[in-house]
Amino acid sequence: MKISHLLLPFGFLISLHTAFAQEQSTYTFKKPSANGTGKVYMGREIAYVMSFEGVEWLERNSRTQEENTTLALASLPIKSNSVVADIGAGSGFYTFRVAKRIPKGKVYAVEIQDEAIAYLKKKTLEDLLPNVEVIKGTEKSPNLPDNSIDLAFMVDVYHELQYPAAYLAALRKALKPNGQLLLLEYKEEDPTVAIKPEHKMSVKQAKKELGANGFKLVKNGTFLPLQHFLLFEKTGT
């Protein structure tokens, strides 16, 4: 019995060391830029997570016109009974609009910030949308049921994932075998898109990172004024 008590802490330390080694091999680090974390994944500096204090910007009256969110919503590959996950749902700008489009389906609104979670839960009750479920995720997982999601989407969120490799692995488990992942990201290739560089992504970089984590690009929509519309599918099992 005494031996087992001694071994447990040692095993725990070994696990910590292994996790640390994996972290070091997956990511590199540099001096942070003005809007970045200093953590680099496959050549891209990960951006800091936008605080929920920016909720007014997410809900600004001009957003629909500036980003053509109506077209983005109409282009989502969903049916009336789809099960969808809005990853990094924020204020629920997309969550609640999608929920109304899938009355027989379900939307998981995934967030890590407590302020956002409280906001989403309050609005869900106010808008009487029983097909919305708010989920508290972590930096490494959306905490969604395995094999449950038809479509997961991230609107200007992927570039802020602090552990993209781990998160994509967890997300693959949550997607059904034919499940899809949609990224809307501000166009790095377009200098006229007035967004901070760390909060933009190129198609090339998105394909590189998603491809390394079991996803293939099946649609590159160029119809939005500011954002890429990048639809991915799982590869393999």
C-alpha cells in the first residue's frame, strides 16, 4: 500500500512531463506581437482571445451589411433537423439566427467565457428557443457529445484557439462520420480588410493547419466581402 502511494505522485509527474514535451513539440514561442500571444502554430502566431467586453461590436447594427451575414447564413449546409455547434458563440449573433432556421434541430452554443455564457443563457430564455443549449467548453475541447454534430462552425474564432491541435482532435470526435466544419475568417490576402493581422487568416494557412489535423477543404466560398467561407470535412475515421 505504501509503495502505491509513492508511485502515484511519480506517475503524475511523468504525465505532466509528457504533456509539457508534447506542448513544446507542437508549438513554438516568440516575443508577442501587439495583438498576438507569442505562441506559434505551424508558422502562425495565435491571436489573443477577444474579451466579451467587445459584445457591442459583435452586435453592431452595421454588421449584417458589412459582412453580408444574411448570405453567410443562407449558405450554411444545414437542414431543418440538423444538429449544429457554434464554437465561440460570443453574443449568439449566429446561434440564434441558425436556431430559427432549424426548428427540428439543435444548436449547441459553445463558449469558455463566463460572461458570454450568462448572456447566451439569458437570451435563450428571452427568445424562447428550446433548441439552443449553451455549453461551457475549455481551451482544448468544446465538451460536446461524441458523434453528435452535423456541422460545427467558427465565425472569426479559429485563429484565437489557444490549443488548435487538441481542439480539432476533440471536435473531430464530436462530429458525425459525415460531419463538417466551417471556418469564417477575415481574409489575410486582402489588405483592404481592416482587421488586425493576427485576427486574419489565409486560405493556404487554414488548409495547412486543418489538413494536419484530419480535415480536407471541400468548399472555398469567395462570395463574402470580408471573410473566407471555408468548409471542411473529416478525413479517415
